[in-house]
Amino acid sequence: MRIAASCLAFAVLTGAAAAWYLYRHLDGNIRTDTATTRELNRVQSQRPAPATASATGSGTAENVLLIGTDNRGDGNGKYGKDTGTQRSDTVILLHLSADRSSATGVSIPRDLMVDIPACHRAGGGTSRAQFAQFNWAFEFGGAACTIRTVEDLTGIRVDHHLIVDFTGFKKMVDAVDGVEVCVPRAVHDQDAHLDLAAGRQVLHGEQALGYVRARHGIGDGSDTQRMDRQQEFLASLVRKVTSSGVLLNPVKLYPLLDAATSSLTADPGLDTLGELYDFARSLQSTPSDQVRFLTVPREPYVHDHNRDELTQPEADELFTTLRQDGDVAIATKSGTPSTASASPSATYRGTTADEDSLSRCG
């Protein structure tokens, strides 16, 4: 009995030590973006007011800015020349309702013409306020400049931000054994390092990255179609993670967490494993058909059709709905409306996490 008890105690202590080591490893993967926090604190009076707690006591709405960067350094040179600067390749404003009954991700086109405020540069100095492409904001002043541009554009306070790089995206896709997509036509795009046959297929890291980044060698070459593919891919990834037992299987979950945390740069409010876990747990009750993705209403810029401008009044209606934590109606490609409101003010084209785009694949 004493021997058995000693063995059991040893096993428990060893397991606890291993669990603690793994936790510390994952927690240490996450990089903290303190520079952005300092810069935003400096211009606090110029920012929109934070959301207030719901009158029903169900919580507080939150807005998280997801930034995918096109860093060409750190082994990413094959995606383009490393000029020592980087721009935001993908930006999604994720709105979480106060009661967590819905989550709405709004893609902001990188070619959207916007007013960019004067921003402090990382290397010193200040950029001038100017009307320019949205993705230049990240090059001018990093995440802080991007956040301020989004807040000025939408009137929505950004509570947190997460930055993901190329390598991290590939690792996360590989950690879930790839994501299945529908490719309407064969794709041969040397610039995006993409060579795909038409039809349903599972994409892994390198191919997945090329698929969501490709623009000129797939579809009509527009940034709008590229964002549509990104939204459908994210919806498929959400379905893969939530429906294949990944979250309940430590063997599958740990590689995903390791890939995700090692690719993240976060603000001090989301820079620990515990904070990210609490954030993810708050979304457990969100129905998949209420996890929505859409692109901000846009149209060709009147002075340059290779650029975008907001479509009004639809864009302002969307921003007002999100500021007021209202319901956003999505018209999916399958024709199924997705909204918790019986009479939404406007309906936007997009997709939801439960929409199976593969069912439309020939």
C-alpha cells in the first residue's frame, strides 16, 4: 500500500509539474505590445468612449481588432521583398455583443481610402495626417496608428488588439490538420505560391496562406473577393476547431495553442494564457450561426477605381449598429438570413460560421 501510494503521489506530482511547464511555455509564447498601449494612452482624449455595461446586467460589449501583417522578414522573404517596413495585410474588427449571443467580424479593405491621423513612428518622428490607403496606417505607426484610424473611421472604441504573422497562421492551420475549402476553378498563381485544382480539397499551412492572400491570380483579382475567401476560410476553421473534438482533445489542442500563442502579439489585456482562455470561454455560448463575417460596405473610389471608398449610408448604419450593440443582419450566399432581430435596419452580404460553403462546390 505504501509503495502504491508513493507511486501515485509521484505520478500526481510529475503530472502537475508537466502541466505547469506546458502552461508556462504557452504563456511565455505571447508577446506583449506595450508600445501601442503607451501611444493610445497618450491620445486618450481623442478616442471614442468605451462601451458601458448592459442595462440588463448581461455584461459589456467588446471590440477586438485582429491584424494580420505582411512582414517579409523572419523567413517570409518569398512572399515579397523585405523593405524593412510592413503593412496590415488583413484587418478585422471583431464585435462581441454584451451578452455574447453574437460575434460580428467586419473586414476593412486594405485599399480603402481613409483619413489617417498624425502618428508617432517607431523609429522616431511623427507622420503627417493624410488621406491615404488604410493599410498604410500600420506602416506609418504600427498597431496604434491602425487602431486610431479604425476608431476615427467607425466611432467604435477598440478595447483589445491581436497581431498575427504569416508563420503563425500557417502553424495554426497545420495544427488542426488543414482546412477544407471549395476552389471554383483551378488556380496557378506564382506570386502567391499557389497551384490548386478545382473542387473540394484540404489546404495545409503554405497553401492555406497563399489561398487567403492571393488576389491577382484567382477570381476577378479584386480585394473584395480576397476578403470573401478569408471570411469563408475563417468560418471553416471555426467549424473545424469546434466540431472535430479539438477543444476536448489535449493531444490536438496543445499544438493549436502552441501555434496560436507563438504567433501572437497582444495588448496587456490579452497577453496571458489565462486572459485568452477567459476571452475564449466567454464565447462558448455563442451559436455558430451568430458568428458572422462581412466586409464593410464599399465601392470603387471615385478618383481611382483601383481603390475603395465607403458606401453610404450603409457603412455608417453598420457602425452605428455596432456602437449600440445592435443586431447585424447577414444575407449569406445560401440565401439564409442570420440575425437575432426581427426588423434589422439593413442587411449585409457575408457568411456565418455554420454556413457550409462546401455544399455549393461542384
